[in-house]
Amino acid sequence: MALFHSIADKVKRLFVQERRSNGGRLPDEIDFQRLERTIGHHIRQQDLFIEALLHRSYLQYQDLHGKKSNERLEFLGDSVLNLIVGEYLYSHYPDAEEGDLTKLRSRLVSRKALAAYARQLNLEEFMFVSSSAAQSLERGSESMLADTYEAVIAAIHLDAGYGDAKKFVERQVLGALKSGIVGTADENYKSILLEHAQAQGLGAPKYTIIKEEGPDHDRTFTVEVVVGDEPCGIGVGKTKKEAEQAAAMKAVEKIENANLSPSE
């Protein structure tokens, strides 16, 4: 009997640890006003957003009375996201070939890109995951963040319609691309830009830090890249390398967009 109670106590402590890994909160205790400000959307059906933020790992340690993980919403959100981005590219790049449109869309909706958009919103602060999954998030895991981001898109779509979901995607995804804050592919943009510059006889691109902000432990760098004598892109990042890649990405996109001749 003593052994039974000892095991039961250990299991109970594990459950308490799992709950503490999410700030001691249960999903019904979400600060919805803060979430609304974060995603820029007025929430009507709170249950949809609770589901969007519930990772399956959390359900293994909490009795949530029939609540589901965000996997089904993730499935729907993926489809909505691809439609919105596809429509945007189709209307803004009327002369682009199908292959070019596919390449641009893949950059915008890659797992790495979606995780970056989620981090911009600090979406991980609202997620409910197990302690082991939380450790994966801290180590930079992209899958859970990307899945949650897609689930939030689906929640907005079901809560208020396609139009509101489209506004969220265009504001977050396409806005991040235009700003140069987020790298949207695994490609080395500095290498790609170097190839373009050398092919035109312009020499190596030059990167200059034009701004540093924040405390020493949380710096933000703004970098400008010049090709030849022409400023071609500005990027922002938490490290100099990240900012340089973002600036190079903007320069490469400028070249690609010129080749694709997008409409105004």
C-alpha cells in the first residue's frame, strides 16, 4: 500500500509540473483581451481559439473534458493560408509563370517562415504544451509554432469569415515579407545576392549596420546592403548575421520582382 501511495504521489507531482510549465494556467484562463491585441482580431467564439492553442502533448496531462488539440484546425488553416497567398500572388504577378508563383508561395508558407511569423507575435506565450514540448520550443522547434499559427488562421476564418482571415494573413505573412524582418526560406540569400552581383560585374555586396537597439542581452540590428553604388535592401535581426540575411533577401526579392514585372 505504501508503494502504491508513493507511485501515486510521483504521478501527481508530474501533473503539477506539467501545469506549471504553462504558467499554472488552464485553457479557460486565457487572457483573451491580450490575445485579441496580439492577433489583431476581435474574438467571438473563444472555444475556437482555445482549441487553436492546445497542442496534443498538453492533453496527455490535463483532463479538459473533451477538448481537442489544434490538429484539425491546423489542417483547415493550411488550406486557407495557401488560398489567400495564392490569390495574392495571382493578382499581383499577372505575368509570372506557374513555376515562379509556386516558388514564391513556398517561401511564404514554409514551416520556417510560419514559425517566424508566430514568434513575431510571441504566440508561444499563449500555447498550451507539455513541459517536454516546451523545452523543444525553447530549443527553437519550428513545427509546433507553425502548426499553431495555421490553427489560429483557421480559428479566425471560422470565427469571422474568410475576409478576416485574409486580413490577418496579409498583415502578418505578406507584411513580414515586405518588411524584410523574416527570412522565408532555407536558402542562403547572401550567396544568391553575391552571384547576382558578380554576374553583373558589380563586385561583392557591402553590408553596413545602420542601427543597433535594445539591451546587450536582447539586441536588434538593422543592416543595409549596397550592390555597386545602389542601396538594395534593409533587414532586421537579433544577430548581425540574421540581419544581413534579411537585407540580402530583400535585395534578391527586388531583383526577382523586377524580373516578374508585378502589377501595381
